Amino acid sequence: MDTNTRYVITVTGPVGSRNEQVARALAERLHVDQVYSCHTLFPDKQTLSQMQEMSVEEIGNILDRYRYTAEYLVVHGENILSLKSMRTLSALKIYVEADDIEITSSVLQQADFSDTKETLSAQVKKILKTQSDTIEQETVSSRRFADIIISADETPEEAVLSIGRYITRTDPRTRAETLNEKERKERIDQMLRQYRNPAGQTRKAKIKRALWRFVIKATLAFKRILDILISLVALILLSPLLIAVALIIKLTDGGNVFYVQTRIGKQGKPFPFPKFRSMVVDADKLKDNLLDQAERKGDVTFKMKKDPRVTPIGRFIRRFSIDELPQIWCVLIGDMSIVGPRPPVPREVALYTQEDRRRLEVTPGLTGIWQVSGRSDIGFKQQVELDVLYIESHGFLLDLKLILKTIPAVLSGKGAY
């Protein structure tokens, strides 16, 4: 087997989707119709340790089956340069870096959250801790063997411009002769055009950004449609319960049925936040005298397990989150969503750090990661961390899992006070 007859390009890195993007961009520039993932070439080898058992000859014979269909064979896979056999067979080794958000999102998308014995936050922490060591070890072993490293902030289209020229210079079959004066001038003019009109301003880049904005807007629109449908159905089905609770509160002390606060929503916009009143009348006036009895002194949020202001019926509806049901109306009119960070009061926002303000980047919700992971038992800093994690990795499937996990969290009453 003569490796000089084969020009194998290996594209690897910690995030599979980013590896594939670079591989496809490079294949397009080299006029190659198809790229291959390791899972396609070696369907019976699902892990790097299983591929480690294959010899150079075995892998080379498999690559030879595809070599004759194109001038170049572009292969991508996560951290496959840690395999000595792939390094030996690769004429060009490319390592694609990814930022922490992309790595975290990739890990969470592939994770299994089916363990009902642990809270979602505990599962997330365990997955990230387990995977981070593995990713770091494989990254180190892959990155140091690369011929070219693509940084995390470099787009595939930008990267392949120089990689294509590198291949032309290093491929012994297509190595260009010394450029004449005319060709040199054309090359300089081309470089100047690229310099004056960087890839970010090219027509393809503009189309890509437009498509990306469309995908984001479509995703948000789909989430909004679901919010409207779910909240409308919930209000209809829960109307007997809502009427019953309202009557009981009214008959208990004759006070207002609803307690309406001002909460802060997306981008700092205030909105009315209704709850069934679970405390005595004028409870806000008594709050300042109780601040030194808070469960977590110095925390941004005020939480007290045995709050003397809570009425008997209020304690019951709080335990099972019945007092929160009027907020379904906020979801219907668009001030809130089913899933998202809980909306804070203005006093809390005034104490926010710059990092804490990331919670205000999305529409607040009825439930979220920390609400199903302990509710008021979780400190404010950990709430922020979990909310930011949701903002960076949320999607339809994660929202669905959080909604399903909300049901047992509400029924258990854990952390509700």
C-alpha cells in the first residue's frame, strides 16, 4: 500500500457538527462531491478504543475503497488524530477548535437524561464532569499532531481559503510550478480583493447570516405558538380549580384574591405578575422586619421557610404551586413562556452583577432547570448558573424534558415555601 497514491484529509476536533462543517466547506473548494464520517467508514466501530484495535493496513484497505471515487478523500470525526493509524494514513491533518459553549451544547445534546432518580441539574453536572476529562485528554492527543489548526472564532469558509492553497502547494501530484509574472499579479489582486472584502462581507456569508437569523426567528416563533396553545388549553382545563381557589381565598379573610407584583421580563421590560394571594393583607409592609430571618442572608432573593405572613390556605397552594397558576395568563399574552428563567422583582435586578443580568436575555418562564432541581432550596448564584446553562443550550427537546420533570417536582413539594 503506497500512501503517496492517496491524499487523505482528516478533519477532527471536539465537536462533531463543527468538524463536518469544515470538512464540507473544504470538499466544496476542492470540488469533491462527498465527505465521510468515521461512523460511515467504520460502522461497526463506535468508539476510538474500538478503532485503536485496527491496524494501519485494515484502515488503509477501507479508505482505498473510497479513494478512487475522488481525487481527495475527506474524513471527519471527533478527535480521531489520537489514533496513530489515522495519522499515518493522513496526508493532511486538520484540527478544528470549538469554544466552551459549543462543546457544552454538543455534550448535552448527546446526553441521556432518562435517570429519574436524580435531579436534572445533578445529571447535567455529572455529564459535564465525566465528559470534560475525556474531551480534554482526547483533545490534547489530537491537537498536537495537526498540520493546520482552525481557531474557534474562525468560520469554515474563512479557513478553507488558505487550506486550499496549502494543499495545492504540498500535494506532490498537483504541486504548481513557479508562477509567472501574470499569474503572480492575478494572485496578488485576488488576495487584495479578499483583504478589502473579508469573508464576513461576501455574498455567501450574508446569505448564511440571513438563514441563521431565519432559523432563530422560526425557532422562537414555534416556541411562541406552543406557549399559546398550551396556556390556552391549560386555562380552559384548570378553570374549575382556579374558580374554587379564588372563592376559598375570598371567603377566608375577604381580601383580594390576586396579589399582583411588578416583575422584570426580557431585556429589562417590567410587567404585571399575578399570583393567588397566599399571605395576609399588607404582607409587603411586614417584609422589612423579617429580612434578618431569611434562609440565606445576603442573598439577592428573599426566602423564608416558616414565613408568619403565609395563611393556612396559602401554605397549601404554595406547596403544590397552585398560587402560580394565574401566571398562565402571562404566557398567553406573551410576557412569559412555559420554560425559562423565573422573572425577578425590580429590587433583585438592582442588585444584579453584569453576569447575573444574562437571565434577562430571554423571555422568563413558569418553569426551568433550577425549578425542577430543588426550587427555593437552590441558592441564587446556582440559579443564575443553571439559567445561563439553559439560555446557551435550550431547544425543543430540553423544554419538553423540563416540562415533564416539572410535574413530579410540583407534586413532591420539595423546596416550595
